[in-house]
Amino acid sequence: MTTPKLVGQTAWISGATKGIGEGAALLFAREGAAVALIGRDENDGSRVLRAIQQTGGRAIFIRCDVTREEEVSASIQQTVDAFGGLQILVNNAGIVDVRMLHDYTVELWDHVMDVNVKSMFLAFKHAFPHLRKNRRSYVVNVGSISSFVGQCGTPVYTASKGAVLQLSRSIALDYARYGIRCNCVCPGITDTPMLRRHLNAMPDPEAHLAGRLNRVPLNEVLTPEVVAKSILYLCCEDSAGITGTSLTVDAGYLAAAEWNCQALVR
Ligand SMILES: NC(=O)c1ccc[n+]([C@@H]2O[C@H](COP(=O)([O-])OP(=O)(O)OC[C@H]3O[C@@H](n4cnc5c(N)ncnc54)[C@H](O)[C@@H]3O)[C@@H](O)[C@H]2O)c1
């Protein structure tokens, strides 16, 4: 049996009640971390909490809107009060909004940017006094393949995910002296409620998905568990020496300048 990787660590994970965040919460708890499940939905929060507790893991659910500074600050204090410290911050919560840029209002623009980017500033700001107390602490911000490339019909999401990558690099630079490593995990097409909502905004969701998968070399939709493994990697000493970088988990999507390649190997 392998040694669990996160024994003695406490992790604050936003958007931990669904999708990739839920996958990370379950994996981190299995690896021995005490996990603060940060989210807005009590029912989903209780479900993930029960799943962790039933397998002997430690967790608490904290209701928190990550765009609200007082709630973020309180959630971090509650985490530290419950578990005695904080070593790992996973800024995963995010939203996607499908519409053309000229159809945006200022309020909608602000909302997407607040959930996807401002939340990361708020969480880091309030976690820092605790993270700096450790010999080593870890921050993972969840970006996207759209941290690197444009995607149709999601201009503000794409802008926000570009900002997530740059913010991650800045945190890595400025806080390395405090023993904090910060990296960005950039998923491709992952089977979560967000993906389903995004697809359902299209006239033919399944055809749209098939079209997108057509240009993915591994031709597969990722699972939250697969993405969670990369988040875990960057939150422990398996990734010692790595900071200020991004890890794309995209089944090859960004590698492809061409697709439908004719096989040359026979
Ligand atoms: N699913 C994909 O294909 C995909 C691809 C690339 C990047 N991502 C990124 O991965 C991250 C997780 O996405 P997912 O697919 O699991 O999404 P999801 O919608 O399935 O889950 C997101 C979680 O964030 C929470 N959340 C949203 N707004 C919040 C707020 N204001 N306060 C607190 N919690 C809030 C939701 O309640 C939910 O629990 C996001 O940052 C997303 O942009 C997803």
C-alpha cells in the first residue's frame, strides 16, 4: 500500500461540491488531508461531506460565495479553527457564460470576472497569513485551455482564464520567499455540470461535443478524477521545485495544430 500524500495537511477547496472541485475534495481526503469544502449549495455540500466521512476522512462544509470578501475571510478562519492550520489553497470555483461580447452588460462582465478571478485574489489575501506559517504551502488555481487559446462564444470566460494564469505566475514570484508554491492547472473538456450547461447552450449539444472531440488527440472527455490527480500533484512534494507554471490536462487538445491526421505509421 502506498503512503497517503497529504497526511497532516489542511486544504481549502472552492467549488468543492460539484465537478472538478468535488473530485479534488474526495481525492485529497483519501490522501489524508482535512478538507474544507467551500461552496454555495448545502445539499451538494452535505452529500460530498458524507461521502468523505463514510470512508473515514475529515472534512467540513462551509457555505461561502467566493465573490464576497467577508464570506471568504470567514471560511478561511473557520477552516483554521477546525483543523489548526492551512497548507493548501485550491481556487477551483468558476462559471462559464455563453454569449457574444456585444451582448454583455457591465454587471454580467463583472460577475464572471468576480467568480473566476477576483475570488482567487480574495482567497489568497486571507489565506496568506496562515500559509506563510508553514515551511511549505501550496496554491493551485484552476485555469483552462482558454488560458492559452480563444474559445467561441465565451469572451469573458476566456479573458478571465488568461488572467488566472498570469495571477498564478505573479503569486509564485512574489511569495516564493514565504515557501509558497503556486501553479495553474488548465483542464480541457471535462465531464462536469459546467460542461453540460455549456453544451446545452448550443443548438445540438451532442453534435457540438462530437465536433470538439474530433480535434482532441486522445478523443476522450476527461473525468473530474483525472484532473484532480494533477491538482494533487501540484499540492505535494511530488512536484518539488515547480512553481509559477501551468499544467494542461487536455487529452492533447493544445498540442494539435492539425487534427484528423492520417496515420503515417502502419
Ligand atoms: N468542465 C470543463 O470542461 C472545464 C474545462 C476547463 C476549465 N474548467 C474549470 O474548472 C473549474 C471547475 O469547473 P467544473 O467544470 O467542475 O464546474 P461546475 O460548474 O461543475 O462546478 C463549479 C463549482 O463552483 C461553484 N461556484 C460557482 N460560483 C461560485 C461562487 N460564487 N461561490 C462559491 N462557489 C461557486 C459551483 O457551485 C460548483 O460547485 C472552473 O474554474 C472551470 O472554469 C472546467
